[in-house]
Amino acid sequence: MENMIYADDLRKEFKKIIKEPGIKGSVKALFKPHKEIVKAVDGITFSVPKGEILGFIGPNGAGKSTVIKMLTGILTPTSGTCRINGKIPQEDRKNYVREIGVVFGQRTQLWWDLALRETYAVLKEIYQVPDDKYKKRMDFLNEVLELDSFITSPVRTLSLGQRMRADIAASLLHSPKVLFLDEPTIGLDVVVKENIRNAIRRINAEEGTTVILTTHDLSDIELLCERIVMVDKGKKVFDGAISELKRDYGDVRTLNFELVNSPDFKLLDYKRRFNLTDDDISVERDKGTVKVRFDTAAVSVEEIISYTLSTVHVKDLNIKDVEIEEIIKKLYRREVRV
Amino acid sequence: MRYFRLHRIFIAQYLKKLMEYKADFLLGAVGLLFAQAIQLIFIGIIFSQIPDLRGWTYEQILFIYGFSLISKSLDHLFTDNLWMVGYRIIRKGDFDKYLTRPINTLFHVIAENFCVDAFGEMLTCVLLLCVSIPKLNMPFHWYTIPLWIVAAIFATLIYTSLKIITAAIAFWTKSSGHITHMLYMANDFSKYPVSIYNRFVQIVITYILPFAFTAYFPASYFLTGKDPLFCIGGTVVAGSLLFALALFVWNRGLKAYESAGS
Ligand SMILES: Nc1ncnc2c1ncn2[C@@H]1O[C@H](COP(=O)(O)OP(=O)(O)O)[C@@H](O)[C@H]1O
Ligand SMILES: [Mg+2]
């Protein structure tokens, strides 16, 4: 399939001036600034086919937002190129941005004091959306994002969830081909998150919009994305389908044992028995249930089960499938070679 | 055309917002009017003691002062948001949104805000001109009014361009409001005849920060009819050159913009 987004060896460096503490440090910084270069994005290459929803994940400070800012033309890359729908964002910016929608969850792009309805009217002019299209579009966005209840309120009076929906609607007003969402669900409650996910899914399904979203919430990833790109310290550490991630790195299992006598819990000492570290295994207890989460590379499922059964009386047991969250935690801890 | 339309829309939105914050607006305008009144009383006191200054009469000085407020107040009314660019918008990363919209960034950021406080200055301006002009025997031709308009436009362009340049410095330094502030202190020199200053100040406000072309030079042409080429032509040239420079610096700044980490 043809690629909508294409990034080749993108890099972005920021210069940071390091100031030593105290007056002496300030004076020194003035005459001989000690500069440190932060490699926020350190050679990232990836592409996104038309119509895909790509999840962009990684720990705080990994460089996700910086990549988004380069793709949207806000930042000029230190080196490397990106091309979206055949256009280079930094060239001919004004024409390029007509084709994209951008939302930064952390800060609104709307006018603080304008009523939401007025805000959209101004954006309509900025993007030159014709009257009939605008009306249809507003009806559609109203329905998908449920804006009706607050459309006459000034943006400053909206709750975080309302504001986020308002921002997403604003980014979709001109029917962009590509939608960039940086942390679109940050700080929201479950109901709003669900609403936003549905909206993203619908826009993607009905209009074939290509979407890149960064998130901390792994349910966003599981519910929305077929594919993820994971970055850490400015570098790409994984790029592939979620099923692939599970297959290749899914060596974490969770076993739940329901004990006959819950105080028996004390008898179980997996770490000593199998000589394991905190990274290999974690044990939680909830009343009569013991939840053992472990790495199958360090200890097998069979060993855990037979040790447990031979040590305590077990009423019931179940095996939980690998959770993506576990894999990602491991990847963050850089335990997986890529 | 599209930009004019957008500008109208921004103004309309601004006025709506104003209605919401009536008290705020009134306070601002009254405050500025008050500040202007104090300045005027100050000039009045000085000139009631000295009948003329380096060959300029009291009325002529009032005229030059009033003329200086034309461009100053126009710039103040329309481009006040540039202050915010230097103080806050770039540093906080709020400039991002302008870069994701399909219109000129400079136009967008300027059009977004109006400063009705400037009406205080405008009122003073009109007052000073109305008081001084009848007492002055100024040359008048058919082209005098068009020249006024040209002078006002390019003088405003001088102000605005200098403000654009100092605001754009923040693209590299993150914050440059203090530089714009210093610029505004220099512009105070332009309210009075340039001839009262020493050589150094004269050169600075004529050729480096050409504030003299926002008031003294064009005003002295309208007063005396002498030197139109230098006085009005100079304003046009200074305004055009500075505006070209401002656009250049702004566009380079956009490439240097670093946004802000979150
Ligand atoms: N405008 C900036 N100036 C200086 N450093 C920045 C800037 N933006 C981001 N950084 C740094 O670059 C790195 C990546 O940041 P970011 O892209 O925001 O990460 P993420 O979105 O993955 O949390 C961090 O170390 C951050 O401190
Ligand atoms: Mg981020």
C-alpha cells in the first residue's frame, strides 16, 4: 500500500545551557556558557501506510512529541527528512497544513475567550471551508464528539474532557488526510476516553484518515492501533504489529492460584526456590488469591505450577494470557534486545 | 482579500470579548488617558517657562508630539500581540498553533489581538493636533493630505517592523520582551525635535532606530514645507527597508523556533 507518512533518519538536537548554581555560576554562564546538546530524536526512520492508525509509544522524554512536531512542520529537523502525502512540511508550510490536523493534549490550540461555536467559525475562515461543507461537518462532529452541551461556552470554562473533544473537533473541521494526536487521552476519565477512541475509529474507518497518536495509555494502543512504533531515548526500539510484539516478546505469564488456606501464602517463596530476582518475578496477594507474574525465560510455567501445588493446597488456578503492558514495561527496562 | 476578511472577523471576535470584560477595558483606556494627561501637563509646564526651543515654538512642539502619536497609537492598536510573542508565546511553546494553520504566521499572531487601550493615545493625538494646527500657519496643497496618509502608514510600519524584529529575537533567545521594552524607551526621544539632542542621539534615532522618521522629520515637513524628499521620502524608505528586514528576520526565526518541552 502507498505510504502516507515517511520519515527518514530524523534527528533533532536541542542546545541546553547548563548553569552552575549560585551567582558565580550565573556570571560564568553569561561569559562562557556551558552548552550541552540534547539528542531528543536520534535517527528515527519509519513509514505509515495510508489509512493506518499508528501508535507512537515510549517513556516520558523519549522524543515522541518532538517527532510529531517535526512531522507537523512546527520544528525543523536538525537532519533527516520527512514527507507526508508527498510534501515536505517545512517547505510550503501553508499548503501542507491544510492536509493535516494536529492536537496536543497538553495544550489547547483554541482561543481561550471565544465561545466554542465562534472558535469554529473563525477556523472555518482560516481553512476556507465552504458554507455547505462546514454545516455538514459540524453536524457530523457534533454527533461523533458530543459537542452540543458546551458549544456555546467559552473555551476557558470547559472541563478537560470537553476541551479535548473540542480540540479534536477543531483539528478535523477541514477534513484532513492525516491526523496527529499527541497524548489525546491524557488525564481523562474512562467515559471520555471511550468517546474519543470511538471518534478516532470512526474518522479512520469512514474517511480513511491516517492517524498517528502518541499515548501513555496502553488500552488506547490495544483498542485503536494495528501497529506500534516504540521509541526510547530518541531511538526506535520496536516497529511492528501488536501481534508480532506479543509473539516475539510475550514471554511474561501470569498465574493465579486460589488457596484453600490463605495464610499458607507465607510458605511460598519463589525467589529463593528458583533463585530469581525482582525483575524475573512478582508476587501479589489478594485475600486468598496469589498472583504470580514471571518471565518464562527465567522459570517455566511447569516449574511454578508444580512447586506451588506441592507446597500449598490449591482450590483453583488459571493462566492469564500475556499482557501487552508487561511486554512494554520490559521493553522500557531495556531487557529485550531489538 | 482573504486576509482583510479574516482581519475583520478577528476584530469582531475581539469586540465581543471586550463586551464581556467591559470593566477591564474601561480601566485600561482610562489609565492610558490619565498617563497621557500627565505627560501633557508636564510639557505644558516646561513650555510655559520657555517660549521656544531651538527655534521651535510651543505650538510646533505640540504638533510634533501629536504627530508622533499617530503612528504610535496605530501600531499600538493593531500589533500589540507582538509584545506577547516576545514575552510569553514563544517561550511557552504556544507559537506551535500558528505554525499548524494555513495562513501567514505573522499576520495570524498580529491580527489575533487588538489593544483598545490605544484609543487613549488616539484621543490625545487628535486633541493635540486640533489645538496646535489652527495656531500654526502650515503650507497646504492638494497633495498634503495624501502625503499625511503616506507618512502615517510608513511611520507605523517603522514602529511595527522594529517590534517584529525585537519580538522575533525570542525565536533564538526564548524571551525578548525586555528588548522591545528598551526599544520603547528609545522611542520617547522621537516626540521632541531632533535638533535638541546631541549628535550621537541624533544619529541613532535617524539612521539606526529611525524613530525620528515616525514624528520629527515628517512633522517638520508639514510645518515648514521644506525638504520633502528627505522628510517624507526618508520615512517611506526607512519603513520599507525595515519591513523587509523584519520579514527576513521573522522567517529565519520560524526555522529556529524550538517550541517547548512538555
Ligand atoms: N523545546 C525544547 N527545548 C529543549 N529540550 C527539549 C525541547 N523539547 C523537548 N526537549 C527535550 O527532548 C527530549 C524529548 O522530549 P519530548 O519529545 O517532549 O518527549 P516525549 O514527548 O516522548 O515525552 C526530552 O529530553 C526533552 O527534555
Ligand atoms: Mg510528549
